[in-house]
Amino acid sequence: HAGAMRGSYRARYRVADRAISPNVAFQFEGRAGAEGGILPWSGPGGSQGEVTLRLLANGSLRVAWEADRLGQELGLISGAATLVRKLE
């Protein structure tokens, strides 16, 4: 809405070392352009960081996140995914 974006991201990554949680969940909010942007995020247990959202030419969305501050639960500190809209 008027350049402001709010949303949430939830994923489960494949982790070879089971010492950390494979689950990623956070909420983000801030200003972004038509092609995306870099927004602050916050997650459970006090974790925080930045997420980069980039709209690709084929309509997919590239999500890359990185933690600046870890929460109480030991988890992944960064990751990336390309989200593809499925039309039915």
C-alpha cells in the first residue's frame, strides 16, 4: 500500500547438522519499490535482520534473508529462496 509492504515468511530448510532448527519464520514491514527492496524483519525469540525481496522478470520473487541478531533458539542465520506463483 503506497510503497509500504508487510508480510511474513515461513520455510523449512534441509539441514545436514540437526543441531540447529531447520524452521525459519519471521515478519517484515517497511517501504519497498515496485521491484522489491530491503526490509527489516523480526522473528520469534528476539531474532532480527534484513530481508531482500526482488521481483524477477519471469514473475518469481527472490527472497534472501540474513540475521543481525539471533534469538533464543539456535537456528539458521541466513538463507535464500525463489518463490514461484502457481496459477491454476
